[in-house]
Amino acid sequence: MSGEGSTAGSETLGSRLAGLSGARVLLDRTSTVSKLADALRTQIIEGALPPGTQLAEHAAADALGVSRNTLREAFRLLAHERLVIHEPHRGVFVRTLDADDVRDIYTTRRLVECAAVLAGGAGREAVAEIRAAVDTAEVAATEERWNDVGTADLRFHSAIVALAGSRRLNDLMRRILAELRLVFHVMDDPHRFHEPYVRRNAEIVTLIERGRGTDAADALTAYLDDAEAQLLGGIAERGRTGP
């Protein structure tokens, strides 16, 4: 009896898993789509694809060496993350964010980043990554490479969230920071915008290194409030004067 039951159970399990054979053909494709979306997201984070950039399907597929179907699936992932938008009869464009987007981004950032600073459980490696981002920004500022300063700033905030030791929060922050890079483009003078935050980043990481998590979180809250106000002002100014 037990042998028959075992055989029947194996047959049932086998029949259930047989349906997975059809998924095998999707594995490489899914991996390619995910990697492609990640590559495009990285381009956005690094400032290479500013808001309003048209991602012409044929040209993009040729440049990336992928099929147009694969590219469309990657676009769908990025659209879900609010990084691109499809306009009927026109194509796919990198999104231009508005004031409501900025408010929502900074609400999320205050909740996640400040809590990560207070949690501070990821150890020396995470703190070293924050310091490395500050060092990179300082060198770029000295050389007046303000786009690179912005990229280093995003790396700084990503490393702040890594203090919490959560892969899910890291993934969330990567998507948030890609949107934030799009907002940076609204500031007409990146030098004026980014330079003060290089110093403030250095002050925050010093507080973290000294174990003063509450003071670091307070400094970060004030920092995020100021940055949000500046970006909202930039959007309002752009609305008055036009692109």
C-alpha cells in the first residue's frame, strides 16, 4: 500500500511539474529583459538619459543588440517603475517628473533613509561605502564634474539605505534614486545645487562613523527637507519660464 501511494504521489508531482517545461524557454529571455532594464536604469541614474529623451525602438534595439520584443518588455518594466512613458503614436520617452512626484519621492526617502541611519546594523563595510561615495564626490567637485557629483550623491544615499541590511530596501532605493536623477535635471545650475550637499554628506557620514545615529538622522531629515524645497522651486521656475 505504501509503495502504491508513493508511486501515485510521484506521478501527481510529476504531472504538476511537467507544466514547467514550457517555462524553460522563458528563462534566458527573462534574464535578458531584466539585465536590459537594469542597464537602461543605470544609464538614467548616471544622467546619460535625461527626461524627454525618446527611446526610439529600432535604434535602441540595434544599439543594445537585442530584439525589439525584448526591448519592449524592458520598457514595460521601466514604465512600471515610472521611469519611462509610452505615448501613443509617438513612442517611448524618459519621463519628466512633476511636483507631486518630488513630494512622493521625498516622503519615501525620509521614511527609508532616516530609519536606515537609526537602524545602522550593517557594520563597517556599509559605513565605508558611504565614506567612499563622499570621497568620490569631493574629488569630482574639485574637478567641477557636477554630473559625476550627482552620481556620487546617489551612491551616498544608496549606501545610507544599505545600513539597514535589507535587500528589498536596497532594490526599492535603486528605483527611487533613478527617479531622483530625473528630477536633478530640472536644476539649471548643477554646480550651485550639488556643491553644498557634498559638505553636508561629509558631515552626516562623520556622525555615523562616530556612532551618533540620532544626530545623523536629524541632519539627514533637514538635508532632505532642503533638497525637496529646492527641487520644487526648480520645477516651479521651469513651469514659469518653459523648458
